[in-house]
Amino acid sequence: MSNLRLAMDAAFWDLNVSSPQTLDGSARSVPGEPYPIFTAPACRTLRPQQLSLLGNGFPLRLIPSISPTTPKDLGSFSLQSLLLKYASMNWWVGLVGQFRPKKLITSIKEEVAGGDEFELPAFKDVARHFLDKSLYALGFCSQISLTPASSLYFTTEVHGEKKGRRSKAMYFHKLPQHDVTLEAAWPELFIDENGAYWDVPASISLDLTSIVSESGLRYRFGIHKNSGDPQPLSESCGDVPLALMPGVCAKAAFSYEKSRDIWRQKEKKKDLLVKTDKGRAWWFNYDTRLREPHAAISGIIGGTCSAWFGGGKNSNADSRAHSGDGEVANRRQLLGADLFGSVRYTFQHGKFRKPFGDLTRVDARLDICSASAFIKGAAHLVSDVFGSPTKREVNLLASPQLNVIFQQQVAGPIVFRVDSRFSPSGRYILRVEDVVYSMSYSLRALVSGKVLAWYSPKRKEGMIELRVFEF
């Protein structure tokens, strides 16, 4: 999404990236790395609740998704469904099931092909393939509203092809001007800027976040602890991100954001009334957050500071991440402070009300994730221009990141969308780092909600999800 607040949230531990790797439907972005595209707020709609609504529009209430697996013979294609649910005023419980059909179909074909030409294999020989536990995954989810301002969330899931289970617990409390979140996961799944997944054996965090004031000021405080050595989900993950190594990290951040309209066509009451044969009727937009054509520019600037403690053998200034090839030269700073900033331009044509040609929207956001890395990179560039070029280690935070989101109405509530990220590559050249294609169907009944189907060629993943008040 084009939200400017990613600039601060990406430095903490609760920035979610949609992912079909878990039945929970998300993975955490590695803090301190370039902001990922296609992220979602931490408090988004729970995945089991999404399946409960999405199932109404799919045959047999089966929702498809694509995600690479290890071992590869399981196939990338999977089907998910909400098997059981219980809902009351203060309590919601759901049981999610997942099935991967590729290995089953391949095994049955081999069973049939290996039999006698005039004799089909016995029913029990074919049926035993359905008992392969690697084909299935189960997830249990429970959410309890303890008070009007606090809730408790717990989820656990087990995949047949993997050992152990994945569990997460979260306590959320809303104060008059702040949100408090206490969260623990064992293990926690992270995704780095290259799209590689990492399991941290145990992760716990406590965050205090302020609500954005009328002046645009916002701040956050948090403390986080990682335990155990991070494990890659595939062999091609590369070096372990330093932020995932064991230790305790305390962080604080502040930001100031401001937005100005270049022009805006305000919606009026007469725009919502149309004449029909039976008189006047209300004519609502497909999405209330996309109802006003406009052009606007906005920006955010802020700073972060952090301190690392503990971590055993990785606790001193010589802490290093380890890979299969040995040590990595990068070091994790025990104390650090930095500035960040983002500038966004938004242009929207159309009110997203007519059946055709009533929505074209472009969001372009330029991010400087680390001011210190950017200044150092600029100094190196100047020295290379006026002196002899020197080979240096590439710092991903030194390059500005350009994120572009393009949305175009196809027909009625259907919108095609492309999320892309660019970074400098040589002089006057931009390189495409990542791109995600998606198609959405807006639901008027949810005011600002949609069913979104997306695919990432870089990660070779895709899924269908429900998003509310996100664009």
C-alpha cells in the first residue's frame, strides 16, 4: 500500500506481508530493511475470518493459493477452507484446513499406470494415498474480546510435511491516545527484501504506539527479543539478516507527516442522487475511500534509535550473522540512530461509481530508508566521479526506493492493480526490484472492502484475501 507510515513501522517488528506460507496468511518483514511492497497493517482482518466470508463465493467453499514448498513434490497449488467456526458476542473460534492435491494426483496416476493392463488397482491401494499427512495442514484460531478496549488472539497450526507447529499469541489494548500490543510467536516467520523466508525459533515484542495527532506527530516505543538461531525455509536464502539474530532490542521512533491537496473534487449530496423511473435513488461509490478525484502531495520525516543487548555469543560489537559458507562481514550495531523520510504523489481520475472508465489512480512514493546510508552512498559516488572508482560492499539502504501503484477500473467493481518498486542502477537508470499483480472486486456492503487476488512473480506466490479500508 502507499501508506507513508510504513517508513516508521518497517523499523519495528509488526509489519505484515501477505503470504500463503502460513494458514495465518502473513509473514513479518525483517525490520530495518527496505520497505517491502504489498504490506498490510498488523491489525488487519484475521485470515480465518476472511475464509469464512470468501467461502461464500467459491465452489465447495475452497479458496485456492500458490506457494512453493519443500519438498517440491507437494506442488505449489493448495486449497484452503474454514472447516469449523463458533462465533458469539465476545468470542470467535475457527478451524482452518489446507489440502495440496498435486502429490495425491501424481501418486494415484503412478498406482494406476503400474497395475496390470486389464486389472485396476484395488480400492485400498488407491485410498492409502489419501492418508499421507504431508498433503494436509490444520490451523486453530481464537479471538476473545476481554473488554471493549482489549482483546486476546491465539493461533496455532501444524503442517504435515514439517515437524513441530507454529503458534502465536497477541494481546491488544486500546488507550485513549495510544495502542499497546504484546505479542509472542514460536517460531515467527520473517521475509527479507529478497523474498526469502526465515523462521526465528522464539520471538516476543511489546509496543506502544501513539495515534496520529491533528498536527501529524506520531511516536512509537518497543522492546523485542529473539531467541535461537534463525532457520531458512529453503536452501537459496543466503545470509541470515542481522536483525533476526538472538538478542534484545529496544527501539524508539517519531515521525511528522503532512498532506496537501493540489486539487480535489469534493463529493456533494446531489452526486449521490440519480433519477429513475420510480423517482430518485441513492447511487453510491464502489469504495468510499476512492470517491473523490484529486491530486495530492504528502510527506513524512522522522527518526529512530535502537539499542541491542544480550544474545550470548552474538552480544558484542563483533556480532556476525552466519551462513553455510562461514561468517559474514557485516556487524550489528549495538547502538544506532538514524533519520528517514518519504514523499508521495497521488493522482486519481474518476469517482469509482460508473460501470466503466471511472477510476484511474497512480500512487508514487519515494523512500529514503536511512539518511546516514544515503549520505554515505552519495559521498562515495562523488569520490568515484572525481577520483579512482573503489569497489565497495553494496548497501541496500543507501539507494532511494521508488514505489509505484497503478490502479485501473476494468468493469464495475473490478479493478486491475500493479504494485512495483524501483531503485537506481547506474546513471539515469532505474531497475525494477519487485512487482506484484492483482485484481480486486470491491464490496459496496463493506463501505471500503474488497476481495483481492494477487500474484508475485519474484516470490512465485499468490493468494486470495479480503481487505477492509486498505488501498
